[in-house]
Amino acid sequence: MRTIDVHAHLVPRSLWRAADAGKDWFGFRHEPGEGVGTMVGDGKRTHFASPKVRFAPEERLRDMDAQGVDVQVLSIHTPFFGYHLDSGQGRALARDVNDEIAAMVTQWPRRFAGLATLPVQDVKAAIAELERAVTVLGLKGAELDTLVNGENWDEPKFLPLFKAAEAMGALLFFHPQPHHNFMMQRTTRYGLFNSLGVIVEDAIVVAILILGGILDACPDLQVCIAHGGGPACLAMGRIDRSWRGRPDAREHIREAPSTYQRRLYYDCVTGSEAALRFLLDQVGGDRVVLGSDWPFVPWDPSPVAWVQNLTSLTQDEKERILWRNLEALLKL
């Protein structure tokens, strides 16, 4: 058995090289401070919670070995999507990051796979970069934020991107920004922007993808939602009730929203065994995959051991989560 982790972040080495040289990285500026410091860009501040964000690939591999993770599917740390940049700078950032991820995959093909980042502020450029990433660089798809400069993914202008991803067989992994979501408008206290804001964003994007008709328009689209989809599956009864009672909720789909939840994949970063058990009961063991949120979740001792030790899961469910589902989905 080998283990495959779909949710493993990367802060580009090119960013750290720029920081060490005292230079900006696509408009992001490093401020030295506690730990590895803070990055400032787009009017926002990102403090790194783990020193592992500066790990060289060899250090990352040793950490993976210690956690029992055989393969990481690499994706950029979400504050650095760069959607706020102009189209040219957005394309340049994406190419820089995607080339770096592809180089790691090429050097360690049995240990890494990759997801691209895309300049989705320019849909045509995003489609072109996704095609380059998949067909030229050999990446498996792309990681996307849950929101694009205030716009949701059901805006018609984004549909060609979904159609292109479907045609390429590319996986789209949705992951919100942990420190810059809607919860910051309510309160910055108690860490709720991360513990609660992130998973509500996950649930919102699930609802948008379903109710916006994207899964009907792209029936073979492959989508994975971070953090177990947050409370999306728990809320499906309420979403179904709204769909039955509101004409605008029925505008794009003819079936109840809950019938679509098994069309998506979800990682196992649910926060508790009870939440993971509920998710499995709702969507099935073939729709849940291993995620670690590397290096930001302090697993004790590892995400692999956590899954292996869960008494409410069958051995078949554990094997599907740890490797079988992702091996089939990503054709590893």
C-alpha cells in the first residue's frame, strides 16, 4: 500500500530567493519577524504558522517519510494565488510557480504530483495556462480559490474554464484563503477566520458549483473540495428545502442539490472522526481522499496514522482514502 496526499501546500522557492535578496515577488514583500516572518501583498498580511514553509524539497521528503506519506500532490499556499494582479503579472506568477512544481515532479516522480495555479482573473489566460500545465508540464489539474476578486464561480464567464478542465481530465481542487475570508468582516477574534471561516467558504463553493449548474454543464468535471467540504453535506437538507421553495434555486438544475454531492471528491481534513464518518456516510468511501493540509495542521503523529487508527472506518474505507481513490482519479 502507498499513501497519496492531495492537500499539500508549497510556498515557492522563488519567493524565498526574492525575500532573501530584499526584492518583491510579484508585488509581495517579505517582512522579517517572528519565525520566518510575514509576507505583505494586496493590502493583506500573511504570517506563516510553520517553519516548514521554507523547507527545501529534500527536507520536505524527509518530513513526508516521517509521516508515512509516499506521494504529495503539491499546490501553492493560497495567499499567493495572485488573482488581484493584472493579467500579465498573473500569468507570470502562475508560470513561475507551475514550472517550479513541475521541476519537483520531474526530479522525484514517485514522490510528487502537482496542481497548477491559474491566472483566473483572465479566463482565456487561465485556460491556456491549464493546458500548458497539464499537456506540457504533466501536472494533474489546478488549485482554485473559492472566490475570484469578489465573484463566485457560477458567473458565466468562468464556464469555459470548467469546460476546458473537463475536456483535459484535469482535477480542480478548491481551497479558500485561510486568513482572508468573509469571517474577517465579522470578527478577527478567537481564530474563527480559520477554524470556521475556511470551512464555510468550502460549503459555499459546493453550493455554488451545484446550484449554478456547473456540474450539469460539465458532467465529467473532476472536483475535490478541501476540508471535507466543510458543513456542505450537513447542510444539504436545508439547501434541498430552499431548492424546492425558490424558483431561482431551480433555475439551473432540475434535481435536488443533495443528488449532486456524490459527484464531488472531498479530502479527509474534517477535524474529527465523527465528521469524517458522517461525510463517508453521505458521499461514500469512493469520494473521500487523504489530505494533510501540509504543513499547517499539527497531526499527531501523522495524517496517515490518524486514518489508520479510526475505529469507525472499515479497512476498505481506509485503503480508499489513503491511496486507492487518488491513484485512480489522478492516474498515478
